[in-house]
Amino acid sequence: MTLLKQPVLKLLLISFRLVIAGTLLFNIGVATTPAHAASADLTVDISHSGDFNVSGTGIFNITVSNIGNDITSGTTNVTITLPQGVNLEPLNPAPGENGTGWDCNTTVEDPAGADTVVCTSNDVVGFPPDPNSYPALSITVRIETGEFASGQYPNQRTVSVSVSGGSDSNSGNNSDTDNVNIIFSDLIITNVTVNPAIPLANEPFNINVTVKNNGVGSSESVVDRDVWVNVNPNDFVDPVGCADAIASDFYRSDFNSVMPSGYSEMQPVSTLENPSSNYGSSLPAGIYQIYVMVDANCINQETDETNNIVGPIVLRVGPPPVCGQIFSDVSNSYWACSWIETLYSYSITGGCATSPSLAYCPDNPVTRAQMAVFLEKGKNTPNPYSPPDVAPTFFDTVGHWAEDWIEALKSDNITSGCAPGLYCPDSATTRAQMAVFLLKSKYGFSYTPPPATGVFADVPTSYWAAAWIEKLAADGITSGCGGGNYCPESPVTRAQMAVFLVRTFNLP
């Protein structure tokens, strides 16, 4: 046998030593990194499409996926938590009804809070790149507004979902949430007419009420139209905006299932339909104030429950009533009786006293504070008006009963006061001041009358209010105080004020 050459022998010895060293190192426990154990890893996702209408239904889509590196095993549970007002439909679905391979049951149904739905599946799901999702799970829900607390008008609800079981190895990615917008209706009254316009005494008639859904969602159910006679439902509505605590005099219920967004319809409220015992099916001759309200019992939850009432609307029934039956100090023979009672019929005045009887004080001068109320109510007629509560800007109106009315008059640029920083609320209104007040209320604050030409003997063209006084006469609102005079510095009486207001604002 041929001897190995020396270099080859050295190489073999080195290799042998490396093998021995490796064996020794292995035997003394040098650690190696083993492969991870295979396991399933479940995730869940929930989504929906579009907004949900109040009292309508919607669908949530739920997907459970296995993103691990092993198949699932055992039972997989999906828990869905529905917030108050969002209920599973139907409440107790049959097995498999909400998704192939899933059995769902409502385990908790709580009218005052959240409902919990648990769905289970025993399907085995592989891992990527094989199909890694369970069969799609869809649940249908209904928005139940009856579960919302009074005054609660939610526009968003959150549905949460979680997954467990299925040999899941990672609980950090097992939940998801989905926010859904709930859209509501908003019922408003856009027009009210009476047919015939002046009903005959003790004869049935119709009050035609046009209702519109001004919201983005459909109404829920029956839409009522309620009519009160000489009763303001604003005095009785609760904080939510419902007036079902008082019975209206006339009403109509429309048994349409829904009123879609933007839909408008007119329906007559006949005094023959469901009349109250207060008036029967007709009204005696007289002047009445009627108020009309839609959805008085709040069957339909709306985005705004404060815009459902219109009124007062003046309703004249039969021949004109005998004047002098309203105020104890205004008799049938008083020269301004009909003017004063017209003012009362439009709620522009409630008189000057209520005890021991209702009085008007026709010959008392009109103060500048009273003038503010007369003008603001008059120019807003027939719509009811209350001034906003604002901080007074006049030094002499702080805490005054009419401070908000005075501020409204100033905001309308009808007055700037009687002196810098002052309004003089308890001073009498002169006939000259009244001319300016009335015409600015009628034509707007920017109105300027034509130049004076000299109509009244006691009002020269150089008088500061001459142009206003002459325009008041040209409009037929005044003919002066007699003898070709106007009496510009004389105070206006409450009786004269009634005539001026009725003529200025064309109150029939």
C-alpha cells in the first residue's frame, strides 16, 4: 500500500480533530433554535353599508379569519354586542339562519341596555394560503326606538364583536367594532288653511294641515295632526316635545305606514272626526285662536321635536261677534272697540290687567316699553313671537320686564334709544315717535320716506319727523288728531295704538 503524502495526512488529521471538537461541543449542550409549534390565530371583522333608518332594518357583515399556521379545531364562538335600540331581527333566529355553518341565539335581551348574541361554528378552517375564512356571517338588526329613553335622539350606535375558541393562540386581535349612523325623520307643518275660510256658526268645517317630512329618514308610523282651540300646547309640552298629556279639540290620524324623507301631504282635520267634548263638531260664532301640532304623542322620534307646533292662527266663525265682550273697560259703544278686540284676537295684546277682570286701559298712554312689545308682535303676526333672552345694552332697561322686547326692537334697527345708552322705557310714546316706529316696522329699518310737503298745520316741513308723519297719513294709517292737525308731541293712547297697529300690519 502506498503511503499517503505528508500534506494529505495533515489535512485528514485536521478534519478528524474538527469532527471530534464538534462532537464534544454538541455533547456538552450548545443550544439550537427549534421551529415554532403550529397554531391557529383567529381574527374578526365587522362592517355594514349605508345608514340605518329609525324603525328600519340593517345588516352587519362579520368575517372570522384564521391567519395562523395551523387549522382550527373545536368550537369557534362569535359574540356580538348590540347597543340599546339595536336588536337582532328576529330576536331568536333558527340555527343557521344568520350564516351557513353558524348557529346564533340571543343569550341576553335587555330592553334597558345591550343585547348579546352568540354564534357558534364547528367548521374546520385552514390557514393561508388555503381558504382561511369561515362562512360569511350576516346578522339583520332592527332599530327599536321604543327602547330609547325620553329625550334621547342618538345619531350613532356602536356594535362590537369578538371571537374565541377554535384553538386560537392569540387573543390580542380577537375583537372589532363598527359605528352605524341612525337617521331620523323631522315632521313639520308647512301650511294651515280653513275651509270655508270663515265657517258658519255651529256648522262642521275642515282645517287643512300640510305636513312635510323635513328629515333624512322616513317616519316610523302613524302621523297625527292635532288642533287646539284657544289652548296653546306650548304651555303643556314636556321637555321631549310631546303634548299627549292634554287632549286636543280636533285631530286626525293618517294610517300610512311611513312618510318618506321629503314627502309632503295635505290632509283635512274635520271637526266631525273625533271631536272632543269641549266643542262637539262645530264652534259657536266668535274669534278663536287655533294651534296645530303634528305628532303630538311622539309616536315618531324625530331629530327635532321642538318645531311641531304652529299658531296662534286666528279663526273667525260665523257673523262678527258683538263687540265689547272681552275687556271690562271696552264697551260695545267705545269708538275703538273692534280695533282693540282685533288686536286681542291676534295675541298682540293681553290687556293691561287681569284682576278683578280683564281690562285694556284704552285711554292710558302707550309707554316706550309697551310700544316695543306691540311692534315686535305686530310685525311677526300671524306667527307667534318671543324675543331671545339677551343681555341689555341700555343702562335703564336692566331688569326691566320688557328688556328683551326692547333689545329685539334695537336688533331690528327700529330704535337706537332716547339718548346715548338710554331707552326711556317708561316714558310715553309721542305720536311723532310712533310714526317712525310704525313705518320702520312696516318697510324695514333702511326705509326713508319722501320729503315732507306740509300736510298738517302743526307739523312744519322742518319738523324732525315731518316726512314720517306725512307718509303715515299717505298710507291711510292716520288722518291726524282733528282740525287739520296731527298733535306730534301728544302721547299715543292704547286705543289709538290699536287702530294704528291694525292698519299698519293689515290685520283683517
